[in-house]
Amino acid sequence: MPTVSYYYKHAMIQENIKQIRTQLPEGVRLVCVSKFHSNDDILEAYNVGERDFGESRVQELMTKQPVLPSDIRWHFIGPLQTNKIKQIVPFVRLIHSIENMRQIEEIQKCAAKIGRVVDILLEVHIAREEQKHGFERKEIIDFFERHTYEHYPNVRVCGVMAIATLTDNEEQIAAEFAAVRSIFDAIKSIYPKPHFCELSIGMSDDYPKAIEAGSTMVRIGSKIFGARIYNK
């Protein structure tokens, strides 16, 4: 039988989502970061209308996707090992965390085999932390100036993603978000495709600053579901 804490947590999830929605302008999509959270938690968000959910581990996503509602739009948001790409290509809605050309090549190969076009975002490295991943500005601009995207007909680049430095310095965060917005605008000027429209920046601690910078998609986990329970 569910406990009082079970009902309290699920009421909290619903209330958190309602509160976040009031803060999101029109045109900014909420991706509920469900990694390390239970299927019941996901269903609670689903039952109040959320359909976009973000996972960061292929193994965890592969256990959730078959048993949860088929109209969920799954976003892959974490570091992606090349040898696991083939597992998510058949169903993933958007891969946010593409950080190198090998990943793009593997997505193309796997997507071509099943006749699917896979939407991706190119991750831009803007944080001052070395452990963050992604393309540098010159690399990502060259990708479009050289029309490299034409080599991958089963891969559709829909925008860019970035993760700001983990810091309390709001000026630094704002500057980093402005930098990735500048890259997004530069790409848009040389790649004016209607599907290139996503600027995925902003998480639980910094999404208001990301919205100010023009984010179209915020990835929020702990502000919705509470602290994560990490599986050992």
C-alpha cells in the first residue's frame, strides 16, 4: 500500500510542474529530466500533461521506454557512448548531447539502416570546467560553413545545447548563455533552415537566466522531482 510520503511526493511533483509552467514564456518547452527517477514519478508528470522527458543513461532509458506511454517524447541529454547509439536511434525524439563527429557518423549509419531521420543538437563547450563536453565555436561554425551536414542525410541538426559552469556567479552564467546564443545566431545566419530552431540551455538552478538569453528548451529535474536517488 502506498505510504503518506508517496502521496506527498506525487502531489509535490504536480505542484512543482504547475509553478514552473507559470515561469516559462510561450515558445519555451519544458523537458522533465527524469534520470534516476522512478516510472511512477514520470507518470505523475505525464498525468498533468508533460510529454517531454530527458534521460542520460542508455541502459536506464531502455528499461523505461517500453513500459511507459508510447506518446512520451524521449530526449537523450547525457554523454553518449558511440557503441550505444544504435539502441536509441529507433525511437529517441531528440539527442541533445552530440559532441563529436564520430557520434554523427554513427547516428547516420544506424538511422539509414532503418530509414529514419534522427533529430540532434550539437553541444557547445562554453563552461570553464574542463570536464564539460562539446564543440568549440570554430568547429561548430566550420561544420555549417563547409556544408558538412549534407554528408548525413539521416541526421537533422535542430539547434545547439550547452551547460553553463556550476557556479553561484550569475554574471558568469549570463555571459556563458550569451556566448552560446551568439553561436546559435551565427549558425542560423548561414544555415537558415526552419528546423534549426532549438537553443537548449537552462537547468534547475539557472533556467531563468537561460530564458533571458533566448532559450527555447529548458531541462529541469530536481525542481520537479526532488533530489535524485542514484543507483549504485
